[in-house]
Amino acid sequence: MQERQFFEAYGVTERLPQADAIDEAVAELRINGVTTLASGLSADFIEMLRRGLDEVYTVQAAEMGGEEKLLSMNDADIARCMLSYDPNYLTAATAPPLLELTRRFIGPQFVLLMQNGILNRPERENYQAKWHRDLNYQHWTSSKPLAMNALLCLDGFTLENGATHVLAGTQHVASFPTDAFARAHERQITAPAGSFLIMDAMMFHRAGINRSKKVRRAVNHVIGLPFMAQQIDIPSAMARRGQRVPADPAIRNYLGYRWSPAADAVEWRSRRLPA
């Protein structure tokens, strides 16, 4: 007997699309709040990003007068707005599979709210090991997705090195669940190097404890609807560090060039003049 394309059902007039693997990933993301996605980036490029993360973090620590300052503000082992320091991280943030999944999950207009490199060291306590949403302090739900976070795994995420723990489905519930529920239902998500671990930004999750002897590296991207503010003004950060303005208007929109507040009424209207 030939297998049916769709499960039989009654009383069902709407279905999620299921044309390809990205549709399947979007279905997981919409319902469970978490999925994985191959980035399409080469192993050599991922290795370049691994080395670059350490280099950018060293530069940023020096900018603050040493890593001790970062430790004092609970901001150690995070490299912020990396694409303004190294254009390779713009390539990572604009990986075609990621942008296509974002379009299908969030819609045609979205903006990169933040890009942070993360170093999960075995010898240090990790502040991210506490349960949190990437839209911090928000206790409400939305019928449509507002934002997502996409962790690009520069090292494989394993049970030993602290792969991310998630509470699937909590993006649908305003409050954090009971401790007993969290202990019973948390899942640790493993993923190979070069893949994205993607979560609804309203789903509760936490970093695992790195019990290996090696640093686990990742680059987190939070992408959301344009009414939300960027953590760092990406266009200004890129300009300050001499990075080129992307030629592609869609990428400029994604980075926030379109959505930053206008300086005055003349600039606001000038942005809307025909090209």
C-alpha cells in the first residue's frame, strides 16, 4: 500500500507546511520551542570562527582594562557584537539556512538583536547555567513568535561539555514551572559542530555544566521582530570599527540599518523616498 502524504484527520482545516526539512524544523520550533539546523558552513570556516572567538574576547577584555573587570560585572567569557570586530561573524549571522528558517518562523521582517560569542570553560562557574529566557524578565505569552535565538555550535555540544538544557513548550506558559517539573522534564540537546541550536526566545533554557577538560564555544544570535531594540546598535558599532556597510539591502535591514530611530523628521521622511 502506498504511504499517504498526510495523516488522516477530521475537523482539521489548517496544517503547518511540510514541504522540506526547514518546514519540519519550524514545526519543532513552533510547538516544542527547540530544533537544530545544519548551517551549511564548512568545517574550515567553523575552525576559523573558533580561533576568532578567542581573539575577539582577548581584545574586548583589554578594552575594559583586563578580564578582572569583566568578572566583576558577571560578563566574563562573552564576546559581544562580534561581527563589528570580524566580518567572518557577519557571514555566520547570514548563513542562508538560518535566514530562510527565520523568514518562515518570524515572517518577512526581522532584525538581529544581538550576536554574542560564548566561552563555556570547565574551570569556571557559568552564569548562563541559570534558567532564563533570552527575552529576560518577560512573563507573558504570544500567539505568534516574537524572537528566536540561534546558537552556532563552534564545538560539538555533548552531555559532557555542557550542552544546553531546555524546558520544551515553556514558551507557551507565562510563568516558570515548578522545580519538580523542571527536574522531571528538562532535556539536554546535543548537536554537532557547525550546526545551529535554535530556540524560541521565550522558552526557558540554561547552559549545562562543562565537565570536560576543554572549552566549549558557540556564537549566539537573537533575532526578533523589528519593534524590539538591539542590545548594541550594530550599524554604529560596525562604523566605529571600520566595517563596510553591506551592499545587500535585505542584510542591511537585518542588521538594523532600516530600523534605527531617525535623528529628526527630515531623516525619517528621507528614508521613505523612492530609491
